[in-house]
Amino acid sequence: PISPLATHRPTTMDYEGQKLAEALFFFIILAFGAVGWVYGYIKQDFTYVFYSWSVGVVLSCILCVPDWPFYNRHPVKWLESVPDRRDKEKEKSS
């Protein structure tokens, strides 16, 4: 069964939104990891690296996993459906 929280609106992240979410996820984790590494190096304690990286992972999951409205700025415009050729052939043969 689907959770009532998941059915409040359709998930419509467009392709540009997916690209943005992936870039945000990558750079947030990279930035927090780099800052944590520098701070951990200065303090000579690896746990600061892990804590900083963990905060980056949680923050990037909060920003990138849900389908936020700013990921839906470029909706896909689909082409009109093309009639099936077999239907035309059936009409001609009748």
C-alpha cells in the first residue's frame, strides 16, 4: 500500500530537475567532505571528517530526494499522438 503522504501530489521532476538534483547532491557532499577533511587535518581527528560528511549527506538527501517545485521548471512537452497505421489499413480494407 502507498503511504498517504506519498499521494498528495504527482511526482513530476523533469529532466533538467534531475540534472540539477544530481549536481547538487554531488557538490554538497564534496564540499562538506572537503571542509571536514581540512578541519579534521587541522585537529588531527578523523571523526570531524566523518561528522562533516554525514551532515552533507543528510542535507543533500533533504534537498535532492523529494520532488521540490524548483525541480519542475522545465516541463516536458510531448508530441501529439500519431494514429496507428493498422487502424488506417483496416478502414481501407472495409
